[in-house]
Amino acid sequence: MNLNYHHLHYFWVVARKGSIVAAAAELRVSQPTISLQLKELERSLDRKLLERSGRSLTLTAAGHVVYSYAKEIFSLGQALVDAVEHQPAERALRLSVGIVDALPKSVVYRLLAPALRLPQPVRLICREDKGERLLEDLAARRFDVVLSDSPMGTAMQLRGYHHLLGESGVTFFATEALAERYRRGFPRSLDGAPMLLPTEHTAMRRSLNLWFESLRIHPVVVAEFDDGATMASFGRAGVGVFPAPSVVAEEVCHEHAVAVVGRSDKLRERFYAITTEAQLQHPGVAAIQQAELFS
């Protein structure tokens, strides 16, 4: 199968604009010409790429895959033109990263920082989402790597590899008034304490549940959060005690004006890079995996 990039370009513009009419205006060609080019592309790929939805066109499942590649191809083409016109010293290396939304933002920065220290300039493209959706996009090669708080599960139909980047104990935080109240007798003092926790789907929540159960501690769960920053904001307001990785304890205290209630090294939060290759080829991903971060 020979791919006609002229046909692909017409498809990319139509998908971006949402209609043949708008694409014809941008490309300055007739609508029948574009329709013919699209049919030729679909015939060569043996896939339906677009379907009509009212007055506009929407991408099929196959269309989404083709569009993601087309976007990359023509973005690189524009980068080539810019490089020739402006003659930069070196083109930035593109590193596309999926980030599980439960990961603390300051931890994410620490994990990605080694890639930014490469001799070659790096252009990071980061997107947060639920782990399942990120892994689906990783399988479709929309990401170079996914950062996660858990290894890849066996339920996912993905041939992938997880690389442990580091791990940390867990620290509990609260306003100074709450911290003073619950600091004495930690961790048993947390029994009955107002608690802000990650949602059930996160690795940290599963570890916390097991830890509480092993110590026969029953906190009062006031609220649950997908986003750690939102959870910390509620903690800052005095709503309850909340956990975060010990490795960022100093930053949490400084940014949210809270105090430490107590720490547990038996509770461990681990951080992983998930890729589709065992031997890492992308220099940015290799830099992330090889860095000695924390333990």
C-alpha cells in the first residue's frame, strides 16, 4: 500500500476544519476535488475515515488514528520550513507524555526534569487523563511514555513495559490547629479524624485503605479527589487531614501553608514510566528512566 501524502493533507485539513466547505476555502480548490481525494485515501487505506453528523463531518475510530499521525507529519513539515527559514542551532526533540491525573504535580516535574536537562533542546507535550485512556493512546503511539502511580495491569490489551522511577513514603498534612490535635499518638490519632483522600481508583488510596485496615484505624472521610492539588486546597482550608508523598513534603507545607501531622515509611507510593518498548529508544524517555530521583 502506497500512501499518497497529497490525499492525506486534504484529509488533515478537512478533519481540522470540520467540513469540506471550510477545507475547500482554505485550500482554494473545489469541493468535488476534495471529496474525490478523500475517497481515494479511504480506498487506499480500506477504512472509512469520516462520517457525516448534521452539517459537519466527524472522525471515525480509524479516522482518529489517521488524523493523529497526519497532525504529527504536517507539524513536522512546518517545523522543517521554520528551521530552514530561521536556521535555529538545533530542532527541539518532541517528547509526548501522558500523565495519570492522580500524580502530584510537583512529583511529575521531578520525574520529567531529567529530559529537560538533555544537551538537545526538548519540547514537552503533556496531557493528563485517567490511566486506561492514556494507555489506549500509548498503544496508538500518541504518547512516547505514560507516567503512572501503578504498573500496567494485566487487563489492558497492550504489549507494554513498566519501569520503576522511584518511590516515597507518605506524609499526612493539615492546618496547624488540626496538626497539633492529631500529631500526638500518630498514626492511631487518625482514628475518627476528618480525612481528605484520593479516589478509590488510585494506587495511593488502595494502599491507604490497607494501611488503615491493618492498624484498625477508621478515619471519617470528608471528601475524595482525583486531583491532589484540589485535595491540598481543601486541606489548607481546614476541612481535614490529607496525604501526599513524603518526597514533596517541604513543597506541600510551603505552597499550601500546612503542617506535618505525621509520616509513614510503611506506606509507599511508587512512580512508573510505561512504554511500548523494553529497550528505550527515545533519548528523553531514557533520561527519565535512568535518572536517580528518590527512594
